[in-house]
Amino acid sequence: MNLVLPLLPNGQQLLSVAFGIFKCFGFIPFPFDCCTFALTPSSNVRSLLHLPILQVSFYLTLFCIIMSNRVNFFFTGLQILSLNDIIKYGTLTLSVFAIFIDTVLQRNTHRLMWEKIALIRLSARKVYVERFTRYYLWKFYGYLAVCAFLEAQVLYLAWDDPSDLAYWLVIMILHAFLRLRHLFHMFFIDTLKIHLQKLHHDLVDAGEYMADLVEQPQDTAVFRAMYAQSVDRLLYLKSVYGQLWELSDCINRNFGWSQICNFTGNFVQLSCDLYWLYMSMKWFEATQYKVVIVITLLPSTSIIVLLLSSAESCLGVAASLQSALLDIPMGNDSTFRKIIYRFGLQIAQQRIRLTAHGLFEINYSLLKMFGTGITTYMIIFITFSNDIKLEDIDDE
């Protein structure tokens, strides 16, 4: 066993592989070292070579092939179901292209995000970095393993029908891109969270240190040294919070429009698949349709819950900073009161949020929006399908 362990990849190597996957999908449109997780200097010409041109060409080619065979690709036996599939495929495809466009347009913001991470991570403690790496890798590779298993089940069930097999292969390719984009966003949310946790820990340490300061006689050299160090620590932590707020703003701007498109694709996919499930339970006796639809619902709902849980956890840590700051003993010292007052005012005015360009908050409240939208979609399509008769399906 001891001979095998050194051969296994460590956390940094597994994270490098994950970033290699992100880079292959075009999420990093500039020179970037996936081993050191740092920007690499380059000329403007070389930087342009990293734009996701090959990825866009692949999806354009796939789109042209599908359009040339759209009659067979979208044939389901019922026009309402064919329309449902067209809406689903069209929305997913538009989401992919919109994300590519946004990735290119926001590449400078993306670079700025990495520059800010490079400034902050130098002060990160090793225990926090290891905890973050382990936590994220479990989510990343665990989710990929579950998705691979579920998608393999779908392909197995559709294997006997070439038209269904082609349809699910294309949908699987589109889903792979969109779900990896969620995982990429989740990385930066978890990065922000781990630095907020460190800031919270440092605030608690500063409070304990200042509690010891109060017990020291004020006319001693030890008191003066501890006093000066306490002031420096509070000012430093205040500046760290400012840097973290700027990082959160970069994350929101970099992923804003792309996540609007991504969540829209998730919403339409879940709505269409739930409507398919309704129709299969009402009209089709074969259980294969029901099993396939239920399986396809699981990965999308899982990635949404994973992303929102990461966002909620990050926001929870950010919200706890205010109480940690107020627990710091100030005594009657005017300098401490002024620093803590301004620090608290900064937290109140520059509140860390995770949004999609201000259109909606990325937290559990998004689930309510999904539920309302899906219910509305289902009511509209079920109303249109009430006139369908069993003879219509048999004739098809």
C-alpha cells in the first residue's frame, strides 16, 4: 500500500487536470498555466491564439449537421413533442454560443480576476488551501462520475433507435459544456469563500489579541507594541475585505451574462423534460421513455443545487464577518472605535453578493424562480395538449 500511494495523483495534480478540461472547453481565453494556476506573459498575437475558435467551429459544424437532418432528428410522432424538443435544443445551442461570446468579451475581466486571486492567495494558510482543494475536487470529480454513469444509462436505453441515440448524443455534448461552465463558476465562488473564512478567522484572532491588550498596563513598552500591532492588523484586515469585495465584483461581471444564459438553458431543459415525462406517463405505455427522462433530470438539478449551495455557503461566511468585527473589544480608545466603525461601514456598503449582472441573486431564492417558471411552462403546454387523442398518436 505504501508503494502505491506515491504513484497516486495529489490534489494539485487533479486540480490541474480539471483546469486542463476547462481550457479545452474554451473557458480560459488567454495564456494560462494550468499547473501553477497563474497567468503567463505573452504578446497580443499569441493571446489571440487562445480564443475558443476551434470550440466555436465544432459547435457550428454540429449545428449545421443537425439542421440538414432536422426532419429525422426532431421527429417524435407528435408535433407538440417535436416543438418541445426544438425549443430545448435551440435554447441549449443559443446558450452555448452566447457563453462563448461573453467569454471572449469578458476576457480582460477574467484576467483581472486571476490577478486579484494572485495577490490574495499569498496570505492564505496551507490548511485552508488544502481544505478548499479537497472539497472542490470531491464535488468536481464526484459530479462528473455521476453524470458519466447517468448519461451512459441514457445512451444504453436509446441504443436501438438511431434517431433517439443521435438526439441524446447531441444533447449530452451541449450539457457537458453548460455543466462544466457551472463547475468553473463554482471554483471561483469556493475560492472567495475560503478567503472569507480566513478573514473571519483573522478577525477572531485579532479580537482575542486585543482582549489581551486591555489587560496590559498602558504605560509599558509591551502595551505600546501590542497597541501598534493591533492597529496595523485591523487596517490590514480592512484592506483584505476591500480586495475580496473587488474579487466578488469581478466574479459577478465575468460570469454574469454567461450564467444568465446558462440558467436559462437549465430552466428550458428541465421544463421540456418534465413535459416529456408528463406526456409519456399519460400516453405511452413503455417505461423506457419515463426512465430516460427521469435520468436526464438528475444531472441538471444536481449541478444547480451544488452551485447554489456553494453560493449560500459563501454568502453565509460573508454575513458572519459583521458579528466577528463587533465582537472585537474596543474599550474607550477612539482609534479602535474609528477603525472598527469604518470597517463595519465598509462591510455594510460594499456587501459581498453573488449576482448575474444584478438581474437575480445566485442563492436558494433562484429555486423559487425555477419552480414558478417551470410550472407556468407546464401549464401552457399541457393546455395545448389537452385536445390530443389516442388515435392521433396511433396514426403517427
